[in-house]
Amino acid sequence: MKITAIDVFLTCPTRNYVVVKVHTDAGIYGVGEGTLNGSEPIVAEAIRHVSPLLIGRDPRNTEDLWSLIYHWGYWRGGPIYMTALAAIDMALWDIKGKIANLPVYQLLGGASRRGVLCYGHAGGRDEVEIEDSVRSFLERGYRVVRAQLGNYGGLGIVGHEPPVTEGTPPTHFFEPAKYLVSTPRFFEHLREKLGMEVDLLHDVHEQLTPIEAAWLAKQLEPYRLFFLEDALRPEHRNSWKLVREASTTPLAIGEIFSGRWDCLPLFQGGFIDYIRIKPLHVGGITEARKIMMLAEPYNVRSAFHGAADIGPIAQSASIHLQMTIPNSGVQEWTDFRKSDLLCEVFPSPCRFSDGLAVPNEAPGLGIDYNEELGARYPYKQAWMPLVRRQDGTMHVY
Ligand code: GCO
Ligand code: MG
């Protein structure tokens, strides 16, 4: 069996997604996804760039092809290439499943659970709105809920500036004091109203210094978080010990990691409880599976990143993997089935029922890409907001 062609697509039905189809001489093709929010055309070009190396090779040799794409160029790793590698790797697993006539999770070890536990995004402008929003998630069957006051940075976002030129991002201004004080307060309210048992989490989105993050984790300890996410930037690697030792608030990080080398020191140090990687940005199912094996003896569970920019194919890869690994924790859930258009462009996204995500039983990843329809929604450049401190210094969003 041989790979005959690799097609790359950029589409924007609701937001930008990068899709690949890997074709074979057996008449079977596999689909994969290479979306990297804001950098989609660069990943698409990286996939096109490596594709000639793959033509004529046996698509069933997923390990060897992973190594080939990782090692071919001497320069390796990083979000662009690891996402390009992920797109191809997912498509190869899709092909393998279609050959075997089995869903991918069966090839990875079968079902270890009925479905993958999910969390939804609750939020509001004040504590009562957040409480109502959390309740609405619980009513819809969610067992784990993220709670945010406003956007990332919460009340720490103290001002805004319009874009410098049309079509570029606005700037937000962040100062930590209001954020640090208001976050434990709204959790106190949620615990008073909802009790201690419901599983709640919070995303700091990397906005704090190490000592601020340690302080916040300590203040939140009485409210028993499911986890505190991205309390630090990944660059602050040497400060995890400080945050870890400040409290027993469980910690999660890793949504912008691109491979095992980012994860291992955090596992070995015993600094985290949940790892937020997902196949999409770490080189696919092949690598994400190995990372979760490395995590297991360190008692680290998955909390796969699943914002709306992790599209329906990448979501499906995440769900198949977490159906089987013993250390599945929770999946951040975006309900793509709510959009009829997305269901037509990507027939069909995973289902959500009773708080759990379930993969389709169709062979492979159980999802396809309708290229004719996708082509009607061309790529539109989009940006993350910019964040600065009030004195004008560039900050992280
Ligand atoms: C999350 C994330 C996202 C990211 C986004 C970046 O936990 O859901 O932090 O909202 O900001 O995925 O592309
Ligand atoms: Mg996050």
C-alpha cells in the first residue's frame, strides 16, 4: 500500500481550520487536522513542504513515518512542524482504522470507559451571572465546569485600545490586583451557593508572575478546585516548584506544549496533576499516546485542550485517545454539533451525552471533510487580542 497524494485545505465555515486528506493507491483516504490558531497558512505550507517525502511510502507504518517527518530536516519540533506532523499522523491513523474496519480507539486498546468526561465554559460579568451560568451547564449534564469572570484576565483587564489598523487586533490592558482579589471572591460565592462537591476549575491564561500565581493557588485552596489552569507561562519552568508548594490546589498546564520534552520535567518534578496537551499540537495520536504513558507513573491525567480552535477532526482524535488511556482526566468540550454547517463540512463531530463525549463508531476517526462545501468558506485572517500593562509594556494573553 502506498501514499499517492496529500491534499491540504484551509477553510473558515465558523472559524479557520486546516484539514489534510492523505490518499492511497488502495482507494482509501484518511483525514487529519493541522489548525494552529492564527498561524493556519504557515502550518498548511509546512504540510505541503514535507509531503513529497511521504509519497510512495506505506501509510500503515505510522511509527516510521512519524520519525521520518520529525527527523528529516535536522531542525525539528516547535508548534508549526509538530502541528503539521499531527495532521498527517491523524490521517494515517484514520487510514489504519479504515483498513481494519475499526474505530481508532479500538486500535489503541479499546474502550476503558463509557465516554470521556467533559467540562464546559461557564462565565459572567458578576458572581450571580457566573452562578447562573454554572447551573445551566449542570442542568445540561456537565459534571465539571470552568468558571470565569469576564474574559481571560477577568477584572484585571482595566482598559482597551482599538486596533492600530483595520483588521488587526485590539489591545487590552491588564493589571493583576483586581484579578487576584476578585477571583477567590467569586469562587467563595460559588461554593456558598453550589456547595463543595460540584467540580469547578479556572483558567488563569498565563497572566501572572510566579509569586502571584502561588498566592492565587493558595487563596483558592479552600474552594477545592478541580484544577487551576495555566497559572504560569510555560517559560517559567523553574517556578513550578514555588506554585506547587504554595498549596494543594491541583494544577494543569500544557495547551501550548508541542511534545514530550516540554512535559517530562513537569512530570518528573511532580509539579502538575493534569496535562493539557492534545494530539493536534504535539505531533498527533502517536506522540500524545506516548506522552500519556510517560504521565501515568507520575499520576498525571489528561485534560486535553479543546477550545473551538481545536476543530472537529482534532477533537475526534482527542476523544479516541482518551477513550482508551488509563489516565484520562477530562476533555475541554466544544459542541460542534450545535452548528449545522460544521456538521455538514465535517460529517460528523463526536457526540456529547450525560456529561461524556463519545466517538463515532465508524471505521477510523469516524469523521470526514466535505471539500466542496469547505471551499465555499475561504480562510480569513484572524488574531488573538494583544495585551499590555498599563505603562505600555507588552504582556501575555
Ligand atoms: C482554553 C484556552 C483557549 C486558548 C485558545 C488559543 O483553555 O480554552 O486557553 O481559549 O486561548 O485555544 O488558541
Ligand atoms: Mg486555557
